[in-house]
Amino acid sequence: MVRIAAFFIASCIAAFAAPIARAADEYPNKPVRIIVPFAPGGGTDVVARILAQKLSGELKQQFVVENKAGAGGSIGTDLTAKAPADGYTLMLVPTSHVINPSIYPKLPFNTERDFAPISMVASTPILVAVAAKVPAKSLAELVALARTNTNLNYGSAGNGTVFHLATEVFKRENNIQVTHVPYKGGAPVVAALIAGEIDLAFETMLALQPHVRSGRARALAVASRERSKNMPEVPTAVEQGFPAIVATNDYMLFAPAGTPAPVLELLYNSVAAALKDPDIVSKLALQGAEVVASTPTQLATYVRLELPRWNQIVKQSDIKAD
């Protein structure tokens, strides 16, 4: 009887595992979508499209970027969490992924449990830039201007994004008032800045660099401890006497929780290979981003450690949901 029961259990396990193994062997046999929870044209979108193009070649199947903007990235993230866990829906997100739980306490998903980590992909320094019409040429001049002109405003890629929080820290540390104008992603922020509709933006070097080069915006500082290799002429906020202004935007790739392990392994190996390709490194560098690869375990650890860190910053800045 025990042997019969054991045989029955083993048969059931084999019957359950066989379709998963077969699906993994055949993966991918149709287009894979990479959800970007922000508008087209921003930093996250650019990184996703560079990666998607490379994965399409690596895995001989089309990887398509879909932009699902709104609620600081939460709409597209929730869509990913609820997608079938079959490897055909992935998600590329920036640092806001570990910030949003502190901004939106009633999110319909759990940031740690509902997503399977695949890999870190890239990181980009954050530039502090002003519209060409703004006379400030340094952070000190910007602070002085803000203390005499209470009509200044700044744009961010959404409430609770790393750009929003970094700007709020800058305001708090310098006791200035600058009005927040939230947008649905980085691209509209950059468009508003170069059009002179907003005065200030903390945004990725990836998104702002071309417009700084063209003179349509002016970079005042890079929010990192060292100058960027991509824009070495721009001083850091730290060297200008603003040590609290240190932030990067990190890009991460996830799948829905429950995605078969063989599929996740294939995706991780493919991403790891892609990120070693000099062509990808060069394309990201041209956009102001640096490759930052990781294992799935390292990405899971990053999420676990960053969640409480940003929660503290959100509380200190008294940031509330829209």
C-alpha cells in the first residue's frame, strides 16, 4: 500500500512537472513583453528598449516594450503582478519600485513576494538641471534664487519617485520652497524643462544629457559622490557643499512570482550575457547609464534592504500619495 501511494505521488509530481519542463524547453515561442510603468522616452523606457533589442537577438524571439504609466509606476507594476507567470510578461523598473510601498501603503501587490527577481540592469546618476531661462549656474546660486523667488517650480517623474524625494531632500536641507509638478514619467518632465514650463528637474543623466549638450537645459550638479565619466565637466553636489544630495536611479528586471525556475534561469543567463556585450555597454554609456549586473539573489537582497531605507526618507520628507 505504501509503495502504491508513493508511486501515485511520484506520478502526480511527474505529471505536474512535465508541462513546466516542456514549456521551459520551448521558451520563448512567442513575443515577450517588457512592461515599463512610465511614459515612453524616459530613462526607464530607454534602458528597456536597449535591453529588449539585445534579448530579441539572443533568444530569437521578439521582446516588446509596453509603457503602462500612472500612479508613480504602480499601475504597470500591478499589471505585471497579476500577469500569468509564464515568462511572457516581464517588468523593468527604476528605484521607485522600492519607494512606492512607503508612498502608497495600500498597494494591490507586495513588492517582495509578488515578483521574481531576474537581474539588476543599469544605474544612472541623477542630474540637477534648470531650464535655460533660469539664471542660476550652481547649486548655491539656485538656493539663493529660490529664497528670493517663491514662484519657482520643479517637475518630477511622479509622486514618490527617486527624483521627487531627492528634490524634497534638497528643499528641506536648504529651507527653500519650490512647487512640485508631478508628471507621468521622465520624458514629459524633460519636455517641460526644455520648453521652460518648469524651472528645475532632478532627472537621469540618460534623459537630460542630450538637452544639456544642446544648450536647452543647464546642468548644475550630478547627485553622486564622484563626477560622472559621461559628463566629467559637471561638478557633484557634494563638492559644491551639498553632501545630502546623493542619489542614483537603478534599473531592475523582474517577472511575476511563480514563473518557472528554468525560464528565470534562461532569462538571467541571457541578460547576464547581454550586459557583457560591448555594444550594450556603449549604448548605455551614450545615454549616461552604467551597466550594473547582479544575480537574482543579489537583486532580492537589494530590494529587502532598500525598502526600509526609503521608508525613512519618505517619513522625514512627509511625502504623501497624490
